[in-house]
Amino acid sequence: MKLKFTASAVMAAALTLTACATSPTGRNQVLLYSESQLAQMGDQAFTGMKEELKISNKAVQNSYVECVANAITAQVPASVFNGQWEVVVFDDEQVNAFALPGGKIGVYTGLLKVAENQHQLAAVIGHEVGHVIAEHGNERMSQSTLINVGSQAVGQVLAANEVPQSGPIMAAIGLGVQVGVQLPFSRTHESEADVIGLQLMAKSGFDPRQSVNLWQNMDAASSGDRPMELLSTHPAPQTRIDNLQANMPDAYADYQATAYRPNCR
């Protein structure tokens, strides 16, 4: 008996029922969740992190991070968030930072050892805020929802048609979705956030050329301990650098046109 449905058909049907949008770089998106839902999730997640992780009590360190973050968030459209961003420095050796819908920014103290100056820190914070502006969190959750719905439907079709070896087929579909859809999708988000972050830092008065130095530092800090790019959620450092350099002329023009120069210390 021939299957009446395929994974592609199920996904196509699901997509027709979803809300379509366009990212800041012109990429088509599927967004299933409302801004208020995402803001509530972001607030809950941030509250949980503040309860679980140690918060830095170093006034100078906190002031420095807030200075950079405030300069970046001043460039965020009111349609994305029209309130006071909450910035927290977590006392943790992770070389990382994040931003959440609803105006939340977290920076780990480990990042401050790799981001050597305010410009490099601005590159990271701009990148993370770029994820929020482009609604990448909404898009990833929407994608996961559609994949789960599609996988369940495919499994039901295989079972209904008594397809032999349906278990291995479903496992292969899962691996194909991860490598063929989810990982490239995530790398697309990272590259898009890099471009948005580059624009944000330049318009905020931070030197966008320092973003390249940042990723050179990141590469050195990783000591080459990362998976091959095909199986990674993030582009390789050199790929990111090439992407940043390709967008540098416009960003540097914005930087030169901006009179304000932050002095965060």
C-alpha cells in the first residue's frame, strides 16, 4: 500500500496554518507565539536564573556592563521592547551572554576575560540583542512545534499503513531533521544575529572592527575544541569573521556617522 502522506506534505500543511513574518535581514519566518507569550517566558526564565546563579556584587564590573548594554539597547526599536532593560552580571566562568524577550540581558563574568574592551563586549551584547530583535526564540520554538507535529503525523501514517521497519525510519527522519533542518537553521540565526549586532554596535558608537578581534579571541579561547561546522549550532569562527567583514563597510559607515562615543569602564 502506498503512503498517502509524507513528512514534507505534513509540514507543508502545517505551515499553511501558521503566521508568516520577515526578519530584519529579509528572511521569511514562521512565528507561532505572541510577543506577550515570549516576554512572559523570558521573564520566568530570567527570574529562575537569578535564583539559581550567583550574581556579581562588584559595582565597577556591573556599571561597566550596564554602560555597554544601555548604549546598545538605546538603538532597539520600541516595537521590540519599549521599557527599561534589566541587565545582570552572573558570577560564572562561562564565556557567554544572552538576551531574552521582555528586555532581559545576562552577562557571565567569564566573557569579560575574552572580550578585552567595551567594543568587543558591545559586539557580544549586540549579537544577543539581535536574536531578540529578529525573534529567533519565537522562530525556534515554532519550528520545534511544527517538527513535533509533523513527526507524530508521520509516525501515525507509518503505523496505519503497517510499514515494515517503521522504527528505524522514524529514527532516520529525526537525524535528518536535526542535521538537515535544525542545525543549519540555528547557524542561520547566529549569522543573522552577527549582522544585526554589528549594526547595533556601530550605531551605538562602538567600533565594529573590534567584532573581528572578538571572534579571534573566542577562537583562541576555545583551543580548537569545537565540533565540525556541519554538526554545530554555531558557525565556525572564521565563517563568522568572513560574514562580519562582508558587512563591515556599511557598519563602519554607520559608526563614522554616529557622533556619540561611549566611554564605559
